[in-house]
Amino acid sequence: MKPKQRIRTVGSVSNELLKKSREAALAAVQVFNNPAITFKSEIFVVMMVISWTYLLHAHFRKQGIEYRYFKVAGTRKRFDKTSKGAFKYWELERCLNDQASPVDKAAANNLRFLVGLRHEIEHQMTNRLDEHLSARFQACCLNYNDLIKRLFGDEFGIDKHLSFSLQFSAINTDQWEALHDAEGLPPNIRAFINAFDSALTEAEFNDPRFAYRVLFVPKTANRKGQADKVIEFIKADSDLAKDVNKHYAVVKETEKAKYLPKQVVEKMQASGYPRFTMHNHTQLWKELDAKNTSKGWGVSVVKTWYWYQPWLEIVASHCAANAAAYS
């Protein structure tokens, strides 16, 4: 093949990959913003993983980097193929692991989370993922739009095709807490999220490229005839941001404190019930079916059970009601 012909082939394949990548990303966002679809998070994750994979394939193709699996036999490459004879291309994780990957660490953390989440939801139906993980989904979209424009030009961005999704009700603090505490996440999803987040540093967890969290403040126009902005983005170090933090209650998600069974028993003994033992604690949680995840009293993380603060209060009430036995 002549050099010019090869350049045209590389360009055409790269453009086709970009086209599919953008279509997958747009489809993911459109599905997520569709109020009639209840399986939106799962579809979003799968489609965005495909979108990012094609984007990185297009980049590698453009740079002349081999992104097919192969083995070296002597001086020749023997490419791995499927049972039907098709080449095996790198999956997203392999793309991110390559030293030529253009994805920065924070955005890569976001994608590794989505890939891990996809592995979990492949095997079990889920619900209520939307409100728990929307900040990470938002970061994924912003990271994608930023990278595709940086690698291929502003004309390939998808921001011009998207708009903010409208909703029919405002969200106050009580409503947000009700959403946040709503049960429905399967134990395996909870365990995966906790394990993944625990492996991140505080700076990595708080990086907006990993999870994009915003504060919503009602905004009205200053003069009649002006168009209102429902959402206004402001810099974190601006005077307005400092003023908002000073005068408004900010809804901030924090990690729940977790306690091992041994710690629960030790706290009860330190509170004046020295005869309350691990055996008593085990009998109590079994009697109350306390490890039923629908009750929200604890969580299993990598095969280890942790108790939340509400369970400690229940145990404390039990000890107080049976003070004669435990004092």
C-alpha cells in the first residue's frame, strides 16, 4: 500500500470510530435524561464505556499505535482473533493502562469506576443508581467532551448538542436526604462503591473529574426582560462562592461512619455495660435481622460487615433495657 493511501485509510477509520463514539455518548446522555426510562444508569454506563473505548481507539489509530492484541512469534506479530476470525481490540481498561493513554489520572479513576460498576450490573438487576452516582456520570460526560475536543478539535465536541434536563419539582434538604437514604442498592454494588472509594486519596475522591458535584441555588434575573438562568456556575474561590457558603446551607455528601462488631461491643462496655459480649451482640442482630440491607443499619465491604451509627443506638437502647444483665 502506498503511503498516501495508508494515511487516507487511517483517517477514514479514525473518523468512523469518532462518529460511533460520539453517537454512543449522545445516546447515553439522551437515555439518562429520558424520564420514561427506569433502567437509565445501567444503559448510560454501558454506552459510555463503549463511547470512551472508541474514542481512545481513534486516538491510537491516529497516532499509529497498535491497539490490537498480539503475540510475537520470532520476528512476526500474530494477532489474537475471535472464534469468527475478527481481531481482538483493546478494551477500555487496557487502553487506560497503556503509557500512551491521553486520559489524566482523575478522569481515568472515573472510568475505572464505571468499568467496575459495569462488571457488577452485568450480573444483577439494580435500581436507584441515578441519585447515588449522578455526580460521577456528570464528570464522565464533561471529561469526554473535554478530551475529544482536545484530541480532535472543537468541532467534535458534543456540548452543542446537549442541554440541561428539566424537572418538575424543586429539591429541598429533606427531599435530598430521602433520596440519598433510599434503599435499593444491592449489597454487591454497595460493597464495590465503598471498596473503590476507600482506595482513593482524599484529593482523588474530591477531584471534579472523578465526580462533578454542584450546588444549586435559585437564580433570578436582575432586571425585567432578562432571561433567567436556573443554574449558574461559579468558581470555587470567587467572592460569590464564599458568600454562598456563608449564607446558604450546603448539601454536602459525607461518608457514613462505620464500626466493626468488636468496636460496637467495646463502646457498649465503655458505656457502663461490661458484661455485654460479642455473643450477646450476635444474638441481638440475628434476632432483629439487622444485616438485612433494607434496614440500612450496616454494609458489607469486601466480605467484612460494618455497622452504621443507627445500629449503635439500637444496641445502646437494648443494653439500657437490660441493664441488670449487662452492668
